[in-house]
Amino acid sequence: MITPRPYLSWTQLDLWEKDPEGYREQYIRGHPRPITNAMRLGSEVATAMETGEETGDPLKDLVIAMIPKFDNREVEIAAPIKIAGIEIPLFGKLDSARQDLMAFKEVKTGSVKWTQRRVDEHGQITFYATIIREMTNRIPDDIELVWAETQMDNNYNPHLTGKIVVFKTKRTLADIVKMKARIKRAWFQISQMMEEELGII
């Protein structure tokens, strides 16, 4: 099978399911989506959490310091899953995790309100739990999504409000089985699109 990346990440899966043509442009034709101010803020927070360096913005640095986190940050996880005789390599990066991977925290910025239901249904957490189960044969039992709320100013620039909300969530084997079905479908469809682009089919 031919795919534009030698692995499937949550970013790829999420974009594929929401916008296959957007996936084609970004991953197959090499035309990345424009980076928004909200994306820049999220990246800045992630970098500051990883490095421990201050951003120079007192409020932002205070909020980042308040975000609960483990000592291990930007933890890369990877494992192949075998479905229908095909091995599909998966890759992810946890914002913060315990050494044994049985606990991890996913940090989100943004003005769209997070709710318990939205967290419980969030595919990124299920995707990461799927990788971890393949790596350890266990499902993490301590998972949190940490929301650092943002607001837009009059110029549509996002700013952290200082509000932090922590949601605890769990994933089951049934959740992972459903995620594997999504992964399989996306991997085969992405390969088919790649072959169409190359004129193989």
C-alpha cells in the first residue's frame, strides 16, 4: 500500500475524516493549510510546556505554570496495528505522560467550550489510548483533558483568560475497537487516493 506518510497520526485521521480534499492538498500535494493565530497560540503553549522557557507574556506564563502536567512532556508514542493482514503504523505525541503511559494529559486551548461529553467523545484521546494499548497491552486508567480557555480580542487575536478546567475521562476496549475500524477505513481510503494521484489506478 502506498501512503503519503509511513504512519497514521491523529492529525491525519482527523483531517481525512473531516475533509478528504483538504487531506489531498496538504499531505499528497504538499500544500499545507494556513497557520491561524489560534494555532500559533496552541503551539506556543505546547513549546513553553515542553521547554519550561517563559514566553515573555506574564499572564501567559502564569497560566502555563498553572497547567497540571507530568515531568515527561511531548512524549512520542508509536506502534503498528495489524488489521486484515495489513500492518498500519500509528504515531502520536502526548502533551504530558507518566513514565509507564498509564496516565496522560492532553492540553487544549481555544474559545469553544469543552464539556464532559465532548471530552469523552474526543477521538484524539481514543487514538492515543489505542497506541498505548498496542505498546503495553493495557489501557491507560488516568486520562485528563486540560482546557486553558482563550478569548478573541477585537482584532481576532486569541488570549488566554486564565481559566483552566480539568476533565477526567476513560476509554474502554470497545472504544479502541471502534477506533481501529476508523483507522482501517482511513488507511485504505488514503492509499486509494494516493494511487489515484500517482495514476496507478
